[in-house]
Amino acid sequence: MPPKEKGGSGRHEPLLFTVQYGKGRVFQNALGHTPQELKSVAFVVTFQRGCEWGATGKVTQPVSADFPSPDKPSVRE
């Protein structure tokens, strides 16, 4: 969590990024590591779409209808 006193938001923020590595692609998703966080629709959807991009350079999977909004989290059991 980036502290407000150092210019941050004071909130947990997503960390997703891509890197071109030679002829390859790297997708980094650091949205969580606990079993509960891994059930988050935000984690699942970004992980699936990121893996597809890393493997093919394209993303064909749509964002799911249950993707969370700014006001409502979404978890799959």
C-alpha cells in the first residue's frame, strides 16, 4: 500500500505490467497470493487474458460479466 505521506493513495492498488523480452513477452500479475485473493474475478480474468497475450500476442477473451466495478468486488467460489 503506497503511504499517503509519501504521495501514495493510502489504498491497495493493482500491479499489472508487461515486458518485451527479446522475441518474447512477459505478463506480470501481482494482485494476490492467498487462496481468497486468487478467487477474485479481477485476478482470474486478468491472469487468463495476460497468459493469452503472453502466448499469442493477442487477447480474444472478453472481460466477464461478473468483473468487479469500483464499488463492488466480485469473487468466485
